[in-house]
Amino acid sequence: MDAPSLRIALHVWLQHLGHTAPAADALGLHRTTLNRWLEEITERLAADLTSPATRAELHLACVTLGEHTEPNTLPRRGGRTFQRGPLPQEAPPLADQ
């Protein structure tokens, strides 16, 4: 797993207050995939993601870095894990009548 994907996953997970199901849904991933990624993050950072202080520090770091932390910037690959429905389209502007 590449670092940008892990950073995006971590940021979204932290935005969802550590709730895996809604974070996985926002990322278009299965919960199991997100849990596996969080385990990899834990190993790479040697950090305890159950600690509120650690989560706060990581959230601050994600916000400070700021780039490439939105779910729609997550690289997509084939397979069921990464499938996601079509993105909502913006409504066309109303014509003056």
C-alpha cells in the first residue's frame, strides 16, 4: 500500500471519529480493507490509534499536510473492494425565464 492512500484513509477515519463503517463507506472501501490499512498504519507509525492523544496529533498532522486527503483522490483499482457507484452530478444552472 502506498503512503498517499494510507494518509487519505487515516484522515477520513479520523474525520469519522474512529468509526470504521462510515469511514469505509466514505472511502468506497469494505470495512475489512480499511481495518487492514489501519493495522498497516499502526505498524508503520508504531502508534496506538486507540489513544485519544495520538488521534489528535495524527489529525493535526493530516490537517497540516492538507494535500491529497480527500476520499475522491484515493487511487482506484479494479475489484470489488474499490467499486463505488457513480458520483453525483451537479445540477445544471436554471435558465432565466
